[in-house]
Amino acid sequence: MICTVTSSAEPVLLSEWVRPGTHINLVGSSYLGPVEVDSDLVARARYIADYRPGVLAQAAELAVAREAGLIDDTHVIGEIGDVLAGRIPGRENDSQVTIYKSLGHVAQDLAATAYLHQRAS
């Protein structure tokens, strides 16, 4: 598992460095501009969003790969809630590279906080 948490204007992670079966959390940028990974990695990976409409509008790595003609909007296969509810698989096989793109979604933050509070009580 790799987590990127930068606001880098240039990719800090290239596809050629990522082994099969790796999961990547892209959480550093939440607006168009910064790109943490290269377009080849975006195109190669199974791409899951925190909130699909937000990611389609604001995920810089996705926008750059889309503008290069490597992917289209259907590349975002669903949201993390779809995976957790069992509506779509997160990973289809052991060698698949997966990406979770989080722009930060207040409903998820509140749900996580409520869950942790309940567990602590």
C-alpha cells in the first residue's frame, strides 16, 4: 500500500515503480492542479472515488490522464461506499493495481467520527 499526501505539481509516483497488486491512496490534492501520480498509473489502475462527481470535477491526476486521451469518465468504476456495501469489487485479482482517490468528503469524515466515538464509548 502506498499513500500519497503531497500537493506536488509534478508526479511523485510513477507507474513503472509500482508492483502488481499494489493499492494506492491518493489523498494529497483536492483540486485541479497538483498531480501526485503519472497518467500511466492512473490508466493502469482500477480507480475508485470517495465521491464520483467530485472526483470527476476535481481530481487533477484523473483530469490529466483524461486530457491525454488515456481514459474517460467511465474509468472511475464507483465509490468507496459501493465497495464497502459489496456492490462492486475493490480488486478483481491479486495482481491488479487499485487507486482510491479521496478529495475529502464531510459525510465520510462524520461517519468515521461517529463510528470511532461509538466504539470508544
